[in-house]
Amino acid sequence: MEKFFQLKNHKTTVKREVIAGLTTFLTMSYIMFVNPSILSATGMDKGALITVTALASFIGTFLVAVWANVPFAMAPGMGLNAYFTYTLVIGEKVDWQTALGVVFLSGVFFLILTLIGVREKIVNAIPLSLRISISSGIGLFITFIGFKNLGLIVDNPATLVSLGHLTTPVILGLIGVFVIAILEVKKIKGSILIGILITTILGIIFGEVAMPKEIISLPHSIAPIAFKLNIMAAFKWGLFGAIFSFMFVDLFDSIGTILACSYEAELVKKDGTVKKIEKMLGADAIATISGAVLGTSTTTTYIESSSGIADGGRTGLASVVTAVMFLIALVFTPIISIVPAFATAPALIIVGVFMFKNIKNINFSDFSESVPAFLTIILMPLTYSISTGLIFGFLSYIIINAFSGNLKKISLTMWIIGILSAIDLYITAFIH
């Protein structure tokens, strides 16, 4: 393991990587239950979706672990699965087999763009201020998700959001936040994992978490949905917009996540470029293609990877642990399912703090840099979309600098990104 993952070079240990991998898994394991719930609304078999979600997560995570040697995890993307179900299948009345074909084609086009170096050029063309704002914005976004999952923040028809009731789960979740924070102050490794476990145990003690009725169960068959995608039906002009939307959202969700996690994992070079970015993006594309074949929506890099990184993960060994846990989860689903949302929510909240700290490196005295950065940060949580925040960040950066006489600051690649951003904004705001 030392030779393959270069643990000493990354200043880490097997124990630390294992803890980080477990933390990442526990933080993102909810996808095994949420993804099937969303996709089953299309008519797809829910039991098969549980198995396929775990398999797709294993394939993508294991691939990026051994190919790129980074502590990142992959799984069917939230938001992308909702677009698949509610916009494409239910809204546009496209059958789920064709929708899987759309996902497959978006993955193929993605892979081509990666192999010819276009995706890497896009990443390197993003200004430093926007890169930092991506990390900070996602941090704010996942903290918001954490508070929402906890129940501390609830919807309100008058003010959009408001403070929820301080129920027992909410109080236990807040205790989890303070436990993790105190352990971090004490510089105790594995703080996030310890916090999740303590909160879950408290939930059992106070009767908020039920013990499982059985320990193990056999995985559901994937036969009802595997290899059922219809590529030829998806290959028509009427679905080009859907293919483009999947590509665009996945592109910037992945880039945003990779950039944010790369800063935390110390994978960013002095010139601002990200080490092994082409391998990470390639693994992302291949994971999407394989996921579509198995029977799930777009697989993407997960921001929850940052929880394991915050717990010390620095190499692919952490992701191997995460990947293997998804396979084990297929057998021990009854046990894993008892970890409640109020136990994983504190991890998201604390990780948001980790990711937000780089905001100090943005020059807020320069409005050509600060306004696009601010819009990127604030619109991610407010629109509940990483890609929407990026779109407004990119467009505002181009518009402000172009009309301020700073055309030299805008590269050709940024102009192309701006055009694509405008197209996607039009499709999202006016067509869908």
C-alpha cells in the first residue's frame, strides 16, 4: 500500500486513510436510499436501484482511487437524478430507458472532451478568485444542506426559510456539531467519524433511532433495469438539449467539487493548476457511462469527499475503503440504514466550515473579482444548485471585466465557458 498509494509522500498513514474512507462513506451513504427513492418515480424497480446505486458508487470511487490516487468518492449525483426523473421522464414524458441513453451519451461526449484535454483547459482557465469562491460557495451550500437535513432550517411560505422546532433529533444533531468542533480544537483525528457515531448512539439511547430487525440481507437483483438503456432513441435532435444539460451540470458540478476538494486535499500546485485533474475527470466520465449501463442517472464526484479529506484522507486508499464499504453495504443495509440524517448532518456543517476558510484569499477590494466571487458563493445555497452559482459567477466575471476595459483578463476559454453558461441558463430558465 505504501508503494502504490505513496502514503509517506502524502504525509499520511493507513489508519488515517481508513478512518477518512469510513467518514466519507458514512457522510454520503444516504445516496443508497435517496437515489432509489427519486428514480423509482420513473417506474424503475426500487430494489434494483438500491443495488445499482451501490455498484455505480463502487465502480466510480474505486476507479478514481486506483487511477488518480486521490481521496475522492463518486456516486449518482443529487440534482442530476431529480432532473432525470422530474424534468426528463415525468416532465417531457421520455421513458426511463431513453433517459438512460441520454445519460450514456452525455458520458461519452464527456469522455471525448476529457481525452482531447478540453475539460482540463476549462478548469485551468477559471480565475483564482472564482476557484476560491467555488470552494467557499460549496462549503456554504453543504452547510445549508446539513442544517436542512438536521431540521434546524425549514421552509417558510413567507420568508422562504426559518428556524425549525428544537426537537430531540435537532438537539442531538447540534450536540454532534459541538462534539466534532471540540475534537477538532483538541486536534483529535477522526473527529467527524466519532461525531457521527456518538450522535447515532445518543439517538438510540433517546429512542430516536430504532435498532435493525435483522443484521444482513441479500442484495436485490439488478435485472429489471441493467442494460435496458435505449441509446438509439436518445440519439435524436429533440433530446440534444437534455444531453447538453446533463453534460453542463455534470461538468461544472464535477469541476466545482474537484476544485474545492483539491484545495482541502493539498492537490493544487503553486500556479493554481490541479494535480491529476485529467484522470479525475476521465474517471468521472467513465463512471457516468458505466452507471447508465447499469441503470442509474449521472454519476459524479461527491462533495461529501471533503468530510474524509477533513479527517485526514490524502490518497486513493481512503477512496478504496469508501468503495469497498458500498459493496459491504449491499449485505449490511439494515445496519447502515439506522444512521439517521441528524447524525450525518453535523459532518456536512463542519465540512462547510473547512471549505469556507479559503475565502480570505479573495481580494474583496477589487469589484471585478469580488462581485463574481460573491455571486458564485451566495447563489449556490440560495438556488440549491452548484452549477447555477457557477453560471452567474462566470457570466458576471466576463460582463464586468469586458465592460470595465479588462478584456485581457478574459481568456478564449472563459469566453466559451460564458457562452455555454448563457445557453444553459436560457435552457434552464425559459425552456424547462
